[in-house]
Amino acid sequence: MSVPELAIVAKIGREMFPRADVLAWEDERIDAAAGKVGVGAPAPAPIAERREAWLHTKQELGSDELLRRLGRDTTIADAMGRLAKISGRRRRSVTELFVPGGSAHQFTEWFTAITIASDEAALLRACPDHFVLRMYNGTQQVLETNGGSPFAALFDIDYDDVSSLTTPVDVQFPDRLDGVARGSDGTAIGGVRHQFRDTSDGVHARVLVEFPLTVPGSVVRGHRWHLACEFSNWFEAAIADAA
């Protein structure tokens, strides 16, 4: 699916990055993600074409095969996640996006719709490191590589539960997508608190993931680029759909 590219600016740490920098990160991650599942990466081409080619490869492999290929990774990541029981403290990975166009409410409604529908193409396309995103037993099953982690992680996000999140709601951001992330044994290992507000030019998004304290800081910092990639692509798709 080809959508118009928007001049989205990402704030990562204290620096501002143009859309081109996030797209360059995405292009590199396609190669890394392909290597992780043992397939050849798409040939060099404009990023929009490589994104579609990589989506096609993931869909051809299918969720069950991707889960099988990354089974060793997820076993290790799950064991590490269970250490979250030791402490309720969290590390936070935060990225802010400044989107020209759209509205906060339209975006959250759009995202909720594709999540409930398990719209595989829309969900997997957004980031090279997305391998499985689907509704499964009432929650969203996620298989992805977080930040620069050497292991892909498998967990569930329950958007109906925010009980263990430690990040406070910012009342200046009236629209939210948030929920608790749980490991295979049901342990709350983190969560998401994504907050959005309208601006005079479009939307200001503050997207945030809570990780267990046991996750290395390098992974938490690296995940800020993952957030910039997936939400920039989702915003472009949501605004294109609304048009």
C-alpha cells in the first residue's frame, strides 16, 4: 500500500529528527529482521517498495512459522521478563512525534479498529521488527524485537487493563491508547501509555513503553526508534485512510 509521506518530526531524547532519518533506520532494520528469521532481505529499492516486499515475506511465512523460527528467542526473553516479579519499577522508552495533519481522536479510533480487526497488513507493515500482531484470546499477541535487543519477545497487551502502569496520565493529552503487557505466565512485565493531542498543525503524540527494570538501558533507548518508525507509518496510513 502506497501512502503519501508526511513531514513528521520525531523527538528522541533531546534531539529532533526529520522523517528521512526514521526512514533510514527502518531501511536498515529490514535487513536485520530478515536475518533474524533466516530469509533473504528485499533487494535495494526505495523504502516504500522494500517495506511492502518485507511485509509480503512475513505474510508468506505466516504467524505460526514466525513463532516457530523465533521460539528460542521468545523463551529466553520470557525468562528475562519474569524477573519483573522482583520489582514493580520500570524503565520508560519515550518518543514524541509532531504530525502535520490528522487529528488525535481520528488516529486512536483508526488504531483501535485495526487492532480489533487484527488487520495483519496494517499492523505488520508499520515496523520491520513486527513479526506477529493479532488478537488472541481477547488480548493483542505481539511478537517483535524491542529496540536493539538480541532477542525477539512474545507478550500480550491488554488494552482493557491499565492497573499496573506506572506512568501518570497527562491531562493535556485527551486521547490515549494504553494497556498492560503480560508474559506467558500472566506476569505484568510492562505496558504502553500512548497519549495524543491536537495542535494547530495536526497532532502531537507522546508514545511510551514501560519495560521491566531488568531490561538493559541500551534496549530501552533503542526502542525509541522503533516507536518513531511504527507510529510515523501508522499516522501516514490513518491520515491517508481518512482522506
